Amino acid sequence: MSNVVLESEEISKELINFLSSNVLAEGVSVDENITLREIGVDSLALMQAILFLERQYQTTIPLELLTPENTNSVKSLSLCLKNHLLEEPKAS
């Protein structure tokens, strides 16, 4: 991970683009606050989104962070990832 300070809004934007392009039906509107369940994201689609974020940010999100509260919406998942990246030990 680079030294660039990430904002959760940046992560949210990338996640919304991924969901819109790869997971959601055409025409489904998504914003960072709507619950993922409301827009039809099931457990498989959620895992696709998590794997996308892990690849994008070159990290592994620990299972204990993948709680219903942290995976409820784009915003909550983005904040979870941001906090994880801030706490993750830096590679030397």
C-alpha cells in the first residue's frame, strides 16, 4: 500500500463503480448509504466486492472485521477498509 492517505469517499466511489459494472442489474441506483441488501447484493456478491477491494488495495481484510455492521452498506465497508489500512503494519 502506498503512503497516500485514502479517504473513505474514494474507496466508496471505486466500490460503487465496481458494483454498478459487475454485480448490480442495469439501472439499479446505488449510493454509499443505501444498504447492500436493498439493492440486491447477496452473500456471493458481497464476497466479490470484498475480493475486489482486497485486490485493489493489496490487503486482506480479517474475517473478524467482516461483521454485519461493517458490511451493511458501501459506506460502512469503505470505512472498515480505511480503518484496516490505517492499522495495517507497513511493509519495510
